[in-house]
Amino acid sequence: MRIDQLTFTRFIAAFAVVLFHFSDGIFPFNTPILLPIVKNSNVFVSYFFMISGFVMVIAYHKSPKINVRQYYLSRFFRIFPAFLLSLLLTLAYFIWIGKEINGYSLALQVVLIQAWIKNQQLTFNFPSWSLSVEVFFYLLFPFLFNYLYKTKKTTQFYIAIILFWFLSQTVFLYLLYTHSFDKQINYILYLPLFHLNEFLAGNLLGFFIIKKSPLNSNTDFVIIILSLIIILSMYFISPYKIFHNGLLAPIFGLLIFFIAVNNGILTNIFTNSILILLGEISYGIYIYQFPVFKISNFIFFKVLKLSEYYQSVFYINCFLLIIVSYTSYRLIENPIVIFIKNKIKGKPDSSI
């Protein structure tokens, strides 16, 4: 089962995160209207986590049971090749500029457990902290699916997930508004346990759509309204950290739902083949952003001394990032996924 109209939204989310990291001082993202939104656009990592939970259920819901070994193999070969290349590019950049390589930090990064370790979450290719979180989700999902989702009544795990979301937000917001949070800010923000509620919310949404079998209808207006609510929330509410661990999950969930069941103009637009392709390379957009921008900036600003072209270089970097991501998808990621799918039995990973 594929829901192609959701694919392009992954590109929107990935590019929003790129803006959060690299658009400082860039027009028009530095204008009073857009700047508060850009400063909050890291919230779309939460959207990624929800989509991840959602597509896991969509992909495997017809299976009576997930083969754990096959599942882990398919997930490993889906995320690790591009991650490894991005890490090698990052290392090459660090060596090039003479930055010291910390072996301990590198080891944590290679095995993708850096998000669990205080002061190590943002080392090397810092966006990969979210892959450390995703690995945690992937380790849990087969057991959640086999021993909870397939054995318990739907209402029971719906209630359990909703209560877990409330508990997560209560604890996180309490820590956010106490002085003790200031000393632990990086650790709490990136700790995988505090993002589990987003993945589980995606699971819940996936089962809801499957079991309720909603009729296709034109939900363009609802999608636009929900998008405006998200944008206005990002514009008016501060501090930005309030959104970081799933506070917007209910609104994101509604947005995903109405995009998934929509048959209106927006779906016709989002299912354009070029936009779907951009969505398919969104993982590369996210994981290659750091090495591409850093290496390119170093060449333009340090080697070629083109500092007066600062604005233009940002857009050149965005173009380069798309090219690198597309090349990685065509030559590395997709061929490996197809190869592994043909080698192992079980649910095809191409449905994700």
C-alpha cells in the first residue's frame, strides 16, 4: 500500500530542517515574517518520526507477524549506506580543515547511539542524531507489532498510546519550565525516549486509517487550514523548544490523515512524478545537508574567497544538495534496497 501524496511532504519537511540549520541571514528567510517560522522549523523532525511510525504500520499491517531478522536487515540497508557516506564526507571535511577527530565520538556515531549519550548528540554529522532515534524505533517496532498490536484490542493500544503521549508532554514541559532543564537541555531534547511518543502516534494513525477505511474525499480546505495552524503556531509560540518532542503530534496526525484520504487538487499536485521523486530523495536531503553545505562553503568562502556572494552560495548549495541526494538515491540507496528485497523473504520494503 502506497500513499504517494504523502511522499512530497517528506521533502517539504527535510528542506524546512535545512533552512533551520543553514539559512541564517539569507533572504527571504531572514525577514520578520519568515524568521520566526524558520527558527521553529526543526519541529519537522517530529513530522518525520510520525511519518516513520505511520508507514511502518501501512507497510506491514497485512503480515500476521514480522520476521525480526528480515525486518532489521531491511531497515539497516535502507538507512546505513547513505549515512555511512555522509559520515565519510564529514570526516573528509574535518581532516581537510584540520579539526581533531574524537575516536569515542566517532564510535558512537558509527553505531548510531549518540543520541543516548550526554554531550555527544550533535557530534560529527549532527543531523544524524535523529537516525539514532530512528534506530531505537526500529528495534522496538517488531515487538510492538507482534506482541501488542496483533494481540491486543485496538481500543486498548489506542488508549495506551494517547496516555503515553500525554505523559511524555507533561514530563517534557515540566522539565522545560524548571531550572534543572537548563543544565540538561541538549540531553533531554535529543533523548530517544522523549521522541517515542511521536513514532507511536504515527503507529496509531496508521492502524486508524487501515481499520476505519475512510472514504476518499476532497479535503484540500482542511489541509490548508491545518497547515496554517502549524505555521501560525510556529510564528507566535516561543520558546521553539516547546515543539521539539511531539507537542504538535495531534495536529501533524490530522494533517497526515487528511492528506492520506484526500482526492482533491492538492493530491493531484503532490502526486506529480517530479514531486514524488523529491520526496523519495528526502532522506538524502536530510542526511547529506551538513557535509554538502560545509564542504561547499569552505570551497567558496575559504578557497575561492567569494564571501560577497554569500546569498547566492546558499542557493547553489541547495541545488548541490538535491543533486547529491538524487545521485545517492539512484546509485546507492535504491539499488541496495532492491538487492536486499530480492535476497530476503517477507514483506517487501518497497511499500515504504
